[in-house]
Amino acid sequence: MKPFFLKLSQKRCPIRVDSLEGVDEETALVVGNFDGFHLGHRYLVRTLKKRAKERGLKTMVVTFCPHPLKVLAPKLFLCELSSAEEKMELLEREGLDYLCFIRFDREFSRMSAKDFLEEIIYRRLRCRFLLVGHDWRFGYRREGEIELAKEVGSRLGFEVELASPFKKNGHVVSSTLVRRLLSEGRLDEAQEFLGRRYWVRRKVVRGEGRGSKIGFPTANLKDTENLCLKEGVYAVLVEDEMPGVANYGLRPTFGGKKRVLEVHIPNFEGDLRGKRLKVEFLKFLREERKFSSVEELKRQIERDLHSALAVSSSLS
């Protein structure tokens, strides 16, 4: 797969990939946020790959960085399932030819739907087949819809196909559904619609050292203030092989003001700072609460760790 940024502004997204002004091969593409890359997204990508093979085209997913709601309505933006890096990691597994991250900012948000189709989709990305999700809207003030795409495609020479919604267990699979389930601690149900366990991969940064002082050193993960997770304690798997226990929340016993994800890996020795750590969530154990003393907290961590290791053992 050839990932790249389409240069639309001077601002940088948080991942480093090669920048290209366009492609020199005709493409079949689909556009979307692909947040979390769930089963509905996988259905779109696999449909795209089938149509591309039938037409002798290269496959391309076009997505955005950051999530458009962060720019257009930050007060409505509650959480994001996957960072740009995580999204790339998930999409790389699908065997695509191209992955295009468009930098989403105020300037780009003012591009009309017609210009987006003509200048970006057709001319710069050489689209000859466009797959459209059932709820896709695009362009300035979301003015673009399927009929406009078909009209422009008919005039310029690219096909447009409307994909039917993907359903599982009677539900239309969507990022909104997965966010709700995760925020309620319903990991097993979220896994059904994701087609995998939920995980994040974030950079380990220096914490305040409280965990080490009480005998439970933790890896503190950067950029986790707005995860789509219920605040509390989780059984986790770190780097696909190390069982652990994680706390997500404010750490009220210590008067925390900012949500953070911190992970304790029993019997681990070494310095993880600066590394990007994958944390896979296995089971929600309990809600976060304030303890009357550090000793009470330590006793509860021991119980949490025992529960987390039991969960990991049951899955192995």
C-alpha cells in the first residue's frame, strides 16, 4: 500500500508519510472517516476491492485527519475510536493500493461538493469508480449527496455505486454504535461490531510516578483524554502478549483533573517511555472511584490485578 497526504494546507497531521500531489494510476475509491474500522468499513473496502478487480483499477481509501468534527463542531466531538496512526495500521491490513489522508481544516471544509468531486476525486486521484456509503454526505455544509455524485460522474466519466448498509444482529454497524457500547463498558458487544477486540496504540510518556511509589508502576499513555471508553478499570493485553490491568479516568484518589490511560504490567522490567504501546481491552472490571487512603487503593489494585490475570488466563 502507498500511503500519502494530499497537501491542502500547511498544517501537519500527526503521522509521517510520503506526500504526493496525486496519483498516476486510475483508481476505484471510497471516501469516509473510517473511525475505528469496524465491520461496516470492512464491507465497504471488500466491495471496493471486488469492483476494482472487475475493472482493472487500483484501490484507494480516502479519509481525513483530523476528524472533521474536531474542526467543525469541537463541542459536539466527544471521542474518537482511532487515531490517524491506528487507522492507518488497521487499513494497511486490507491489501489496498493507496491510502490517502486529506488534511481537514477550515479552508478545506469550505470546498464545495462539486469542486471536491471534480478537482480532488476525479482529477487528482484519477477516480474511475466511486463507492458511496449509504449515509455519505460531503462538501461545504454537507451539501453533497449521491445524486450529485452520479451527475458529476456521468459528465466526467466515473461510475458511482451506492453501498447498502451493513447489518449485524439486526443493527446497522456504525462508529456511533461502537462508541456508545464502549462508553458503556460493553466490550463484548463492541467486539461483535468491530470484528476484533478494541485496542489503541499510543506513546508512553512520563507520569507523576505515583504508581511506582505504591508498588504498581504504570505506563502513562499520551493523547488518551478523549478515548471512547467508560471510566474505570480494565483487564488488558499489552503488545499482544503481556497481560495487565489498566485504569482510565481522572484518578480521583489523587485529585486528578484530566482523564488518562495508565497500564500496569506485572513483573515487567524496563523503560517503556517514548515507545508506542498497543493496549487491547479484554474486559471492564469496575468503575473508577475515590479511595479513603493509599493503603485501601493498594488492596483494591491487588484485587483488580488478580481479576485481570484471571481474564487473560481464560482467553489463552
